[in-house]
Amino acid sequence: MIQALIHRLFARRHFWRHATFGEVAELYASRMMRIFALRIVTVFTSIYLLQLGFPLLFIALFWLGFYVMRIVFSWPSALMVARLGPKHATLISNVVSAAAMALLPLSAHPRIGLLALIAWAALHAYSGVMNDIAYLVDFSKVKHAAHAGKELGFMNIIEKVATGLSPFLGGAIAFLLGPQAIMVLSAVLFLLSAMPLLATAEPTETHIKLRFRGFPWRTTWRSLVAQGGVGIDIFTTTTVWSIFLALVVFGFSSNRVYAEIGLVTSITLFVTIIISYSFGRLIDGQKGGTLLRVGTLLNSLVHVLRVFVRTPLEVVATNIANEFSTAGYNMPFLRGMFDTADYSGRRIEYMFFMEVAMNIGGLVASSILAILLLWISPVESLQAFFVVGAILTLLIATPRFALYKK
């Protein structure tokens, strides 16, 4: 049903494709359900751990260990994508994600809770990196080079619809039925999200042997450094921001916090839909480099402003500004990354390195938060982290993609 709706909305705008639009529509549909399943839980994971009584330092170290796992699992994930193809790797990753979600409710158990939490982190890390690499390889292969900005705009709309609706629905379900209910729902959605991708063949060759000799470091190293900044930004916007809201704005003593944070997170949905299409046209109009730099600067400013947020209205305003700035840097960044992958001759290898770089950024960010928590109070640590994050995320503007030099 989702795939048919996407066809009806967007197919006529893609008459210029050499490949069938079905390949992109399947990817849109799968990505939407995957993001919905992921965001319905990840927005609230740290809050759930706070409710279970884990101290904030433990949570920071938990995410640090999580990013270490993602880095370790990046290599076997890249091998899986090369051997089976991105679509089958996506199927496997979603099955693993469903299994992981079944373990998360057990983290509340007094005897096996910690073991269940570690097992969830390991499975979730493995499935996450495999899905990321598979998605990037798949999209970079089936996109149309001349209109990739527009396709990224559509993909961003699809992702933001899922991202916008899932916190609200997930928060409402958690408020009414408890957080364990959204974990079960997430597991079901993970299983469903791989189904659209099985309608067509793999877009790439399978049983590919990864080769790193002669890898074009000269044209890619700056984008790898910038991708580390993306990892820092993701940790700041999702994990640290949700913790800050729970501690400073809403409180976390009752399940009402899930509904409140879910609501203020979802309000930004319509703003994102409008800017995604507009930014896509700017990228195709050779304005992507400027958009990347401006979006990065605005994103850093938003992180600084988070320090002063105290009311739900200020949360909504900050989230809207964040969606605007994040779309501003993320869409041209992805377009430049896909162009680099096309001309590198090492598509899977490049996406593997980009995945590692992003998780190194998350590792650095979680380490900084843990260090701050050793020296100052939790709220002051979060506020200081926003300032540090604002500085470090300026790296996102430094990739010098060849596409934007033309």
C-alpha cells in the first residue's frame, strides 16, 4: 500500500529515469517503515534507561560502548552487503533489529536486565550498521545522476514523515500502554520494512570481493572527516537532546514524558516536507555547496541555543530550526557523498569507511559527555556538551566534494 501511494505521488515526476521508478519507490517504502520502527523507540531509549534508575554517566558510557560495537560490526556488515547485495543485507538487518527489540523490555528485569541491555545494544549495533551501508549503496546505485537532488528531497520527505509521526504515535502508545508496547510494535515494523525491497533484483553485483589497494584517499579523506561531524551531530540531536528535555523541561518520573516529547518532536513534520523539496531543487541547481555550508553554520547555532531552552514552546521552536538546518546540510552532503561513491570506483568500500567515520564521531561525542559528567553536574554537563557539539559539528562543512566545484 505504501509503495503504491509513493508511485502515485512521485512516478510522473521521474519519467526521465533510465531505470524503473519501482526501484526507488521500493527503497522509499522500505526506508519509511524502517525509520518509523527505529524512531518509535530510539527517541525514548535514554529516557527509558533513566526511568529504570541508571545514572546519566552509565547512559553516556552505554552509548560509548554502543558506538564501539558499531565500529567493530562495520566490517562484517560491509562484507555481507558485498556478498549478498544491499537488498538481502537489509532483510537480514531488519530481522536482527526485530530480535533486538524483543530483548529491550527484559532490561527492566532485576536479575538479567543488564545482560539483556548489552545483548540489545550488540544486535541493534550490528543491524544498524548493516542497514546503513546497504541503504547508502542501494540508493547511490539506483538514483538518477542528473536529478539526484530531487530524489534526495523525496527521500528526505519520506524519512521525515516517518520521523515526525513515529515519536508522537510511539509516545502516545508508551503513555497509554507503557514503553514495552512500542518495543513490540517496533519489532513488527522492522520485519515489515524489508518486504518492499524483495520485489525486484539486486541493483549491484553480488559476491563482490572488497579491495582497498589503490583506494582514492586523496579525493575522499575530507568527506570522511566531515562524516565524523555528522556522527557528533546525530548523537547531539537525538540522545543528548532527549535526555535534556527529560531532565530540564518535562521530567521523567511518569510515562507522560513519552507523549510530551513525542508531541513536540512531531510538530516539525510539515515544515520539513516543505523545505525538503525546495532544498532538492537547489542541489540540482548547483547550489548544493552553499547550502551545505549555510546549513552547517545554522545547525551549530541551534546547538548553542539548546542551552537556553526551558519551555515546551521553546522546544518546538528549536526543533523546527533544527529540522531546517539539518536538512540544509544533510541533503547536499548526501548528494556529494553519492557522487564521490560513483566516481571512486569503490562504492561499497567508500560507504564502509563513511559508516566507520560516522560512528567514530558518535564515539567521540559520547566520550566527551562522559568526561563532562565526571566533573560537573548532569544539567551543566548537557549544556556544556551542546556548546562543544556546536563547535565540532562545523566539520560537516569541510568535505570539498568535487561535485560542488564544477
